[in-house]
Amino acid sequence: MAYSGHYILHQATPFELEGISFVESVCFPESEAASWESLSERIKVFGKHFTCMLSEERVIGYVAGLVTDEWNLTDEMYGNPSMHNEKGKWQMIFSVATLPEYQGKGVASELMKAFIAQAREEGRDGVVLTCKESMVRFYSKLGFVNEGVSASTHGGVVWYQMRLFLKTAVYFAGSIRGGRSDATLYRRIIKHIQKKAVVLTEHVGSSKLELKEQGRDKDAKIYEQDTAWLRESDLLIGECTCPSLGVGYELAYAERFNKPCYLFYNKTKTQLSAMLTGNSYYHIYPYEDPEEIFTILDKIL
């Protein structure tokens, strides 16, 4: 239990259910608010991930959500507490609610800080929420990045997904359509990075990627997602042995946004373009034995 001014912060128990339900009903329209039954079930399944603020034993605000390995917060999660995975990477947030008479007094900020601190202590990769456009600025001040309009249709309104990374966010670059000869090595590198950081492009190491063009519309979505990840990332790590036009574009894009870039290539198999080796912006590491990569990664991370 923690104290904030004359308010008390603590994890919710079934005793707070009535108060939580009241706050929910006051703060959200009926189409968006969780029912008493839904909140009761959530507390039973992931009550550890409910944080309440009390004033004289009255619930004046709360924040809550399940934990999952899923990247995005989906509408299915609201009605299916069994999707909670206590060992998951991402702490989702379903509700951040404060009674109207306590709004503007820092209650929501204190709740969020406590909730984020718990997620950090538990070793989560980060925290994800959706909010209306009017609240984007509030969450941005807490360090969240706006990922754009969510696929959620909850309550029939437009939601924006926002994410806060609690670990270094790495964009891993490797050849996909240019050739998959090094895919096994990509997977090893990604798994090694994940010991200390979040890899946004984990799929690059997958053996089941679609290698053909998928049409302009689908490719446009890939472009939008990958460039958004580049902007969100803290740094780029690339394995550049297999030549790739896509990786070259990613490197230039990362440089444009001042993202540090660390590039590896097997010098017994290829030579890098002078456009890379001649550019002092890039940190370049030639290797002969792939095991050399992992020693260097430990120093980078």
C-alpha cells in the first residue's frame, strides 16, 4: 500500500468492487462502461492488475487491465478475462477512471505512475492502452507514443492506441524478399536481443514469412507499420550480409530520424556498399564467425 497526499493507493480486492463499478458507470457512457458482472470476473482473474485510489475508504479512481503477449489491445480482451497471461510481455489498460469531483487534481496521473511502476517491476516490455483523441496529449505527457487509430470499435467510437516501452525498443532489420538464407541467424540475434530489450520486428526471424509482393494496398500497410516502428524505436540493429533494397531504405529512414544504427555483415560472404561503409553515421561490425555478433550486442545493449 502506498500513500499519495491524503489519498491511499493499493491493489483492488473484491471489497472495492462496488466502488470500482460506481466509478466506471459515472466516468463512461453505457456503451463503453464495463458491467458489474464483467468487473467482478476481471477482479477474480487479474485483480493484481487493478490499482485503486481511496479517499476515506471511498474509491475515487482506478486503473486496470490484463497482461498478454499480444501486441495490440483488442475488443475481445474486454469480454474475455481468460486471455490474461500473468507471464505476458504487455500490460494492457482497459480503464483509467476518476470521479468527476476529483478530476484535475492529479489522481489519474498518480494512478498511472503507480500502475506503470508495477509493470516495470514485473519486467513487462511495456504498457498499452486505447483512448479518445481528446486524451492523447495527457498520455503523451506520461511517455506514451501514439500509434494511430486502433482497430477497436468498442462503444462505437474512434480509439487511438498508445504504447509506453519499459525496455529499449529495437528495430531489427534483415532481408525478407531479398532472400532468406540468413533467417536462422536472424532468429538467434532476435532472441539474444530480447534478453534485454523489445524487438519490434520479431517477425523478421520467422520461417513462415510471405516473400512475394502482396499488392499495393497490403504492401502500403506493411510500409506504414514498419516506418511507424522505426519512428518508435530507440535504435536499429541490422544483419546486412544478404543484400536487400528494403533494409537499405530502413537504414536511410532510421538516419533521417536520428536513430542509432548498428550493422553486422559476414565479410567472408559479402562486401557492404560504400554508401554504408563511407557514411560515418552507421556503426559497422564485420565478422567471420557469427558468434562474434552476440558479444558485440551485449556491449550495445
